[in-house]
Amino acid sequence: MLHKVAVLAAAAFGDRLALAVAGRSGRQILIGFADAYRAFAVAHPGQYAATQLQLPAEIGKCSVGHLRMIELSYATLRGTASRSPT
């Protein structure tokens, strides 16, 4: 049951992160990502905690939400790593 909650929570969390970074670059993508991350964790502490659970590999590799969160995290870091601080 907890695995289902984790998968559903990750999908919702991934959607929020995607909306926050869409169309942004540089520092603004990092700010949008961080603000959305914190807002989700504060507004939905139980769901946020569920996204942090260690899932069995067969569930984790099929969780679209978890995969999306990972991809968005990497994309955000890539989008800021090559830029000089302003």
C-alpha cells in the first residue's frame, strides 16, 4: 500500500516541479525548482515523505513520477552548471 502512495505522490510532485521549471533557464530555473520543491514538502508532508521511501527496483523503475523527478533534478542542475553566477 505504501508503494502505491509513493508512486502517486511522486507523480503529483513531478507535475509540480515540471510546471515550476517550464520555460525557465539559468538562475530562474533553480529558484523555480527550489520553491516548488519546498512548497510541495510543506503543503503535503505525508506525500513528500512517501516520495522518499526506498522502493523495490521493479516498482521504482516503472514509477513515471519518480523518473520524472530525477530527470527534472538533473535538467535543473545541468541548466545552471554551465552558467557563471550573476
